[in-house]
Amino acid sequence: MTEIHFIVEEAPEGGFVARAVGADIFTEADDLPGLHEQVRDAVRCHFGEDKEATLIRRR
């Protein structure tokens, strides 16, 4: 199982940003539901469809 942790913070200009711990993955969105989708998409782009993380944690 691949597990990735993301640090989620409110952006100064509004919305939210998420950055992975130990991987070069960063994304942003206007709201938390949108950020959840953006994080999943960023992980798919980073690892590819066949090596997708099976567990993503947000802090």
C-alpha cells in the first residue's frame, strides 16, 4: 500500500492549498471538496494510473 500525507492550509488569497510530505505534489482549490478532487488528480498525474496511491491522508 502506498500512503501519502498532505498538509492542507488556507491560502492567504483565499481558498486552500495542499502539499505532499515527501513528494513533489502541490495543488490548490477554492473549497475543501474541490481540494479533495484536486489532490486525487495530482496524485494520479504524479504516479500514473497504474501506480496510484491507495491511501491519501490530509492534515
